[in-house]
Amino acid sequence: MEQEDGEDLFVHYTQVEGEIKDGDSVEFEVGEGPKGPNAINVSKTE
């Protein structure tokens, strides 16, 4: 997943709420995983 600043974040499918498609705008929090930052609580924005 790409952040607004262009930096990529890992996101695991278990952290996605609902269904999202490539190109959808989402909101999320940044959490710390074993391999570095990752996206958590990911949901589609309207």
C-alpha cells in the first residue's frame, strides 16, 4: 500500500475491513510489525 508521501507500507489481508480494490482510497493506522511499519485497521473511504 502506498502512503500519501509515496512510501510503501505492508498490509496483511486480515487488517482490511470490508472489500477494497486497486485504486480505492483508504484510511488506516500505522503499526509496528516484526519486519517494520505496516498498515492496520484499513478501511475504504467514501
